[in-house]
Amino acid sequence: MREAMIVWGGWMGHEPDQGAKIVSDMLTGHGFEVRVETSTKAFADPAIADLSLIVPIITMSKIEKDELASLTGAVREGVGLAGFHGGMCDAFRDAVDYQFMTGGQWVAHPGNVIDFRVDIARPDDPVVQGIGDFDYRSEQYYMHVDPSNEVLATTTFTGEHAPWIDGVVMPVAWKRRHGKGRVFYSALGHVASEFQVPQMRTILERGMLWAAR
């Protein structure tokens, strides 16, 4: 049986506890044994090297050097990493090694919660196959992203809330490699109710399964 670990915490406005429960149920439904933790100390456990998948759901938090070294080392050696929204790509703002691994870091969401469009960039990729472009209401993430990411979906900023970014096409979901490990990220999922949007849920579910070894 494959094993996954979810670590949730940080800013509670992202409802990380509810997100962890939903993600745990999703993975359990696919036959994973799921371990749920609420402290970054879990990343320092040498046993994470034997996991199939790690899902961080921690916004605006801190990670100790030994925890970060253990986490990034595990992924480089083949443990999958997958996550969503600020829970993965606004987790540790001062940890550049973490950002190097995830492939992106949140920097703004002009207008806060707004209506925007998600465009599928690679319709033949199994993670997004069969999912057409769709309208979405959430925080439209503006991110600093790694050019080596394999972008699966994008969104285009209108400039209504920040005129200087009018027309910018921003990655919404991507996959990448970090050493031997597979990494998947989706910027969607500000609060737990967004899991009711089938496209959001399906993209994350497939992305986690792709990342898991």
C-alpha cells in the first residue's frame, strides 16, 4: 500500500484543516494509507523518505533548516510532492530551497476574490485531459514561477485591479521534476468550498496521483 503524508497548519484563513480532510479522503479512496500531521517537525522524520507522496497545506509559516533539508532531500530521492494554492506555494516565504523545489511562489492576488477564467494549456496531458476552459471565482494568483515548469493551465489578467499587468498570462497548474521526485501544483483552492468545483477537484486529484511514486 502506498503511503502519503499531509501536513497542515499556518494561516487558518485558508481552512487547512478542512482541506486536509478532503485531500485525505481523496487519497484514501485511491488506496493510500494517509498520515496527517500538524507540525513542520514531521518533515524532519527520516521515515518520510519511504513515502509515496507529501502534501503540504501550510500558508505563511516557518520551516527549520533540518526540516527543509529532510523534505527537499526526500523529494530529490523520489518522494512525490503535490499541493494547492497558498498551502503549497506560499508556505515558507524565506525558504528559497523550498521554492526552488515547488517551482513557484505567490506574490499577489489583485482584487482579492474575483471572477476569472482558467484556460487549459495542455489538453492532451492526462492531468487535465477532458477538462475544458472554465470560469472560476477565487483569488487569481499572481506568482513568480520557474520557467522549467510544464504548465498545464493558465489564467490571463485583465488589468482591472493592477493596470500594469493587463494581458499577463500566468500559470495556474503545473508539473515538474525535482531530482527523482515528481512535483505538482495547482493555484486553485483558496477555501475548502472550492473543492465543490469539479474541474478544480479533478485537476488536483489527478495531479496528486501523477506525483505519487
